[in-house]
Amino acid sequence: MMKYIDEFPYRVVVDDHVEIAMSDGVRLSARIWLPEGAHSAPVPAIFEFIPYRKRFGTAHRDDITHGFMAGHGYACVRVDLRGSGESEGILTDEYTAQELDDGIQVIEWIARQPWCDGAVGMMGISWGGFNALQIAALRPPALKAVVSASSTDDRYSDDVHHMGGCLLGDNLSWASVMFAYNSLPPDPLLVGDKWREMWFERLEAGGFWLPTWLSHQRRDAYWRHGSIREDYAAVQCPVMLVSGWADGYTNAVFRMLEGLEVPRKALVGPWAHTYPHFGRPGPPIDFLSEIMRWWDHWLKGEKNDVMDGPMLRAWMQNSELPTTQYEERPGHWIGEDKWPSPRIEPYVLSLRRGRLQEGEGGEASEPASDTVQSPLSLGLFAGKWCAYASGPDLAHDQRQEDGGALVYDTDPMTETVEILGQAVLDLVVSTDKPIAMIAARLSDVWPDGSATRFTYGLLNLTHNSSREHPSPLKPGETIKVRLRLNHIAQQLPAGHRLRLSLSTSYWPLAWPPPEPVMLTVHYSESRLEVPLRPSRPEDRELRDLGAPCGARPNRRRLLEPEQHEWVVKRNLASDESVLEVIDDRGKHLHEASGLEVGSKAVEYYRACGNDFGSVEGETVWERSLARGHDWRIHTTTRTRLTSTVSDFHIEGDIDAYENGRRVFCRTWTSVVPRDLA
């Protein structure tokens, strides 16, 4: 439970709409929190740069976070990207060169203000975590440090679009989120009479990005742009990295700890895609005090202990029965002084029919291989690639998925072990089709048979040698592949078993191959390496991270209730399987601005039997803004994606209403060839 603080060392003054002129004349809108007296005694500034509508989308979170930092002597500047919120212009895509240039200009503007002492830090989660790193790599002189949460160094390998060369279902749902956001107007109370002109400019531009993203199915220059993994040395300011085990962005934390050369720290909790002071699954922490120590050191020059202690601090999760959402994940904090840690010990297990066993040998009479062709219904209980802690979006009991997979179990553990890092699967395989994928899952199997998935990985086998230059498989030819699973910290108690499950589809978490695939796993050189972590007495002495607290936000009043559901439907007459995801955020009145805000999404992921041509994803968003009875806006956006053996077929629709009258509608259709996807 968040503790709200009303008294701070500094009284805070908030300006909801400050315009910042870019070099081309476009004006961006900022919301600024200033400690009283900053004009006479300048302070460092903290900058956050995202498209999620500072007026209502992140207003509650911003009040808590930036109000807290400003109350402790920092100027906080929250800016809507060009073409979003009350900022002029058009938002054309994620992380464009224009966006990064705008960010640099904003930093320069902040540093020139009379209330800023010239030192600027940049923070953000997800989009804001991405562009904080990307802008850091461009080295604006005033940027002194970064806090980047739930972000990535590689836009192709570890983002919402692809995983292991496989197209993610989240690529569709995320395109739909931004399509809906881009359909909304600015607030007339802030921008005045030009609000309608700005709105129609956005509606005409479309904001429908799915065709663009699907046109880049391999790791080309489009994805390399903004991927700091291309040149870690370009980042020359200190970086704090944050993620959670239920988040989609944990792997990048560990890569950046290894690759960056600047002072750096990492914090990985049990959380989904959210800041740690709102952390779910819990426990949440006093994250704002934690990053304040970071800013005090790097922006104010205070000699505190923020850089002492382990480089990596992570939550070691206890074994838990499987379910789709947790309020808390029991466990304990652990620390590693460097990453990769020399303390990690590889636990090597060979694959044999139904078994994971230590050593290389097997019985001479054992089969040399096994085959699997997974049904399209395998994956309905997989949850989302990235959990958002707002619904039942975690993986359910894996016994419901293992019937269509090859399954390998260890003997029961004779003692409790702890895993930290990235399991690696080396396989020798062959397929009967030129395009194929493997989904690999590791589960904690309880004595009663319950199976809790704790990590997984995907690999498009045409990307086995190269993400940039994939090549089709030769049916029947044996190849060696290496599949890296997501990083994790997980305890396995004595008496439990470790399970590896392999499947040839994982819909709708990942878009399936064009045709059903028969995969053969050859056991002679196939093995799993699991990173085991010996206990460390120093973990018991780690500093307590405290309970979450923040500034008291402006009041939001619930007008219509929220609803979050994941419904699996199976029609045995037609053999159709449907996953229906309802993400209804209800309707809230933001009392400070007088805005009524409504948001509801329904997603459908369908497939019929083993007909790979029947796979379909569809999302419908309803967004509304209103102030009193005189200004009422409503938009409906719909996105639909289907595929054939050779192509992706994309449809998009938008309808926009002002005071109950439809004022805009448009439909998009496009066909994008499949590129070994």
C-alpha cells in the first residue's frame, strides 16, 4: 500500500502547460514541478519524455513520482512527445530520429532555465526508459545520469515486436494501444481553439503503425536504430537499470550490466511492467527514495553510499503454485558484485526420452530421438509476453500445455537449489518444413504434479545462424541450435522436479509458422545448462528497501468500474479456440482537470483446429474524453491481423465522434509478405 506524504522539505509549485519551442517551430507541452525558491537557488532537473498523455494517462503516477522528487529539491519536467497530448506535430513511430533530437533540445532548454543549475537527469519506464538510454548514447552535455526501467538495448531481440526471431502477439496488441492513443485530441483547456485542428491532423496521419513494423521481420537497420547494443561505449553517463521477473524486459538488464562501461546498478524485483513503488506482484519498495539517493549522488554531487553494495540486486522467488496473477511473490533479496557473476555454477543436464539427467550417457536401448507436432491450441494458458499487473496475464498451470509438447523431467531435487541467470538449451534437431519455431519452457513441478512456468524462450529456426540474414531450413537436415531462455531468479525446493517442455507452436504469445511442423529432437548432443547460484551470507545484510511512499496525487474518482478478464473458449463442434482478453479501465474523473477519461480494450485471438491459415488476432479499443456536457470525444479503433502461407493481411479502422456525431472515419488494408516468419 502506497503511503502518501504531504509535507516535504520544499513546497512544490506545478505548471500544467509550459510550451517548449523546437528548432522547426513545433512547440512541445511540458508539465513542470518546481521546488519553491528554485528561481533564486537553481536545482538539478529530472526529465521524462513519453507519449502517454501527461494530462490524464500518467497524471496519477506523475503526481506521486515527480511531486516526491520536487519536494526534495529537484525540478521535474514531464514532456509529451511531439504529436501526443498537448504537444504539436505528428507522432509517426517509436524512437524516431526526430524524437531523439527533440529530447536533446528539451534537455538543452531545461539546462538554460533560471531554475535549473545545469545538471539534468533522465528517467522513464518502457518508452521513457528506451529513449533515456538512446538520448544518453547521443551525449547531450547537460545529461549527467539516467534511470531506465523496463527498457531494452536491442529493439529487435528484446522488445514487444519479436523474440528469438519469432513475431510476438504483443506486436499486434501494442500497435493497437498506440493506434488508440493517437486517435485522441489535446485538451482545449490548455491549447485553446486550435485543439480541433491538432486533432484532425493526428486523425489524418493515422497513427496506424502495424504495417511499418511488419515490414521489418529481421534485424535490419530499422531495428538497429535506437539499439544502444550497437555501441555501448556511446553511453558515457551513469545508468541505473530496473526491471521485474514478470516484465518482458529482464534480459536487457543483464546484457547492459555486462556491456556498459559506465558506473551502473541494476535492480530486478518480482514485478510486472511497472515502476517498483507500484510493484505487482509484490512486494513493492520505496523506489523513489532509492532513486533520490541516485540523483543526490550524480546530480547534486553528494557523497552517499548509493554505489556501495552489489552491482546487481535481485529478488529470489520462492516456489509458488501456478496461477495467473499474484498479489505477492514470496522470496528474498540477493546481490551479486558483478555480472556475469563468477559465482554462478552451470548445472548440465542431458535430454533423454522424458528425462533430464546428469552426465552424457544413456542406455543403449533408449530411443535416439523423438518427434513432436504441437497443436495450435498449445499456448492458450501462456499469458502475455509482458505482464502488466492489471489482469490475469501470467502463465497458468503448465499441465494444460504439456500434452502437445515433448516433456523432460529431472528426478526430485534432493536439496533446495536457487537459479540465477539465463538457462541455455543446446539441441540437435531436424524439421519437415523450411520454416519452424521452438518454444522451450522451464517449470517447477510440485509433488502433486502442479507445474509453475518460471522462464521460457522462443527461437525461429530460420534465425538460428543470424537475426540479420535468416535462411530457410532444409527439411530432414540435422542442425545444431542454441536457444537462450529468459533470465530468472527462482528457488526449487527439495522434492520438486525441474521440467523442460518443447513445442512447435505457442499461440497467441507468438505468431505460428505458416504450416504445421514436425520437429525431431536428436538426443546425442542435446543438453540443458541451468545457472545455479550458491548461497551468499552477505545477502542477509542487504539494506532494507522499505515500503513505497510518494507525494499525494490529485484525486481521481471512479465513475464506471474496471474489468480485467482472460477467457479461453473452446467450441468442440467447430474445433475453434478463442482467447478473449478484456482490459476495461473503466471511467475516471480527474478532479483537478475536470476530465472524464474512459478506456476499454477487447482482444480476440482465434484458431481453428490445426488450420494454420485460420490464425487471427483482432483488437478493439474504445477511448473517451469529456468535460461536462459540452465537450465529449469518443473514438473506436480496430486492428485485425491474419496470415496465409505467404503473406500477412492487415486491417485497421477508426471512427471518431464529437458530442455524439461521427466526424471522422477511415479504413486501412495492406498485405505484407512473410519473411521466413
